[in-house]
Amino acid sequence: MTESVAYMSEEGVLFKELPPNPMFKLTPLYKLRELTDAEILEVCSQIEPFDDITIEQAFIEFARAILRKASEK
């Protein structure tokens, strides 16, 4: 499933979700698709081992890798 997850109006107002009755002309900013468990494990296997970083930094790197994978066509 692929759906837009953020929208911007012509006036520059950002919406995280599509309002049920939008008053603005909205442009989708990006689309994400759901990943299978196998795809998530594939992303995990491609991340380099982390040395000298905090667990928070490791989570951020993992989240960015997942978002990159989900935004692929």
C-alpha cells in the first residue's frame, strides 16, 4: 500500500494527514509504502555496525534507512 503521508498547501501550511474536507489545494510531499518483515530484515542486514555512537543515534540511522527503503519505487 502506498499513500501520501504529508501535504503542503499553496500558502505553505503543512498537513501530516489529508484533512477530510480540505479548504486548501494540497500537494502530496512524499509517498511511503509498507515494508514486509523480510524487507525490514534486509535493511537491518545492510546497515554497517555502529561503533562509538549512542543507542539513540543507532535508532535514528535505522529509521532513516527504513524511510529510504519505504520511499523507493
